[in-house]
Amino acid sequence: MKSQMKNIMAFAALAALTTFSLARADDTTSQSGMAKAQQLASTVCVACHGADGNSASPNFPKLAGQQPEYITKQLMNFKSGARTNPIMQGIVTSNNLTPDDMKNLGIYFSQQTIKPGAAKDKTLAEEGEKIFKGGDAATGTPACAACHGPTGAGIPSEFPRLAGQHAAYIYAQLNNFRLGDRSNDGGKMMRTIAARLTDHEMKAVADYVSGLQ
């Protein structure tokens, strides 16, 4: 009986040690992965998006504060060709980004603080606010807030953050969805919605969300 108890205790101790060792290994891997993500951000991503994810140019999206899953998905889509952009496809390919790299980049940028933006045209932004919050029953356009949240913060694992994003970039993406130049939206959701918006309405929504915080 004593021998059996010793064996059980020894097995329990070994199991605990193994679990601890695996946890330490995972932690080390995680730290290493995040260190690489930070290095990539400061040497590769910095040129367009800024090292902290706050791009200076309105042609490139702010990544700071974005949903991590969304960033990872876009990187994977660029690599697979599901989303086309010569610059981004070249970057993910030439830097040989792995799935872990893309996941860690998503986490890294999501942890950065986005610099707030501001609507440039009050009247235009007010028009955009109506569509963002209430949609347009006449055209069957749903409220943007239904998926992206009342403050534009997005929903983790589901929909991206829009708040504070460059208006020019938001408009460009809506137009790409409308034209079919971008098609990596699940169930054609964004392509269907964008097709119901006029050019003026897209600019209005873009101006409004750029000022959300």
C-alpha cells in the first residue's frame, strides 16, 4: 500500500513538473513571438503603418487598437490571394510570414493605442452619423453600428474597429467592396451593403467614423 502511494505521489509530481515545464515553454515561445512581431513592426510595417500602428498617411490604415483577429485574417488573406494588394502581398511573401507571425502581429498592433482622428466636414459627418446609427430603410441599408458597435470599436473575432480610422481609407475600402475589387467579406456582406450606398453616402460615413473614439 505504501509502495503504491509512493508511486502515485511520484507520478503526480512528474505530471506537475511536466505541466510547469510546458507552461514555461509556451510562455517563452509567446515572448519570443511577440518580440519578433515588434521587430517586424519597427522594420517592415513602420514604412506604411508606423511602428505603433498609427499611420501618418491617410492611404494606409491605422492598425493600432484594431481587433487582433481581423489583422491576422487580413494578413492571411493577402498571403492566400483572397484579398489582393500588390504591396501587402509582396510583404507577406518576401518576409515569409508564418501563421504565428501573423497572429502575433495582430496581437501586437491591437495592444497599441490609436491616435484619435476628427471629422473634417460637420455637415457631411452628420449625414454619415444617421446612416451609421440607423441605416437607410428606403434602400435596405443596415446600420453600421449593428456590426461595428455604437462607438465603432468593432466586435472581437467578428467585425473590425472603424473608430478613428482615416476617412480616405474607409471610403476607399467601401468603394472597393462596391466595385467588387475587394471580396474577402464573409457572405458578401460588405459588398451587398456598399452596393446600396451612393458615393456621397460612403464619404459621409467615412468622415463620421474617422472622428469616433
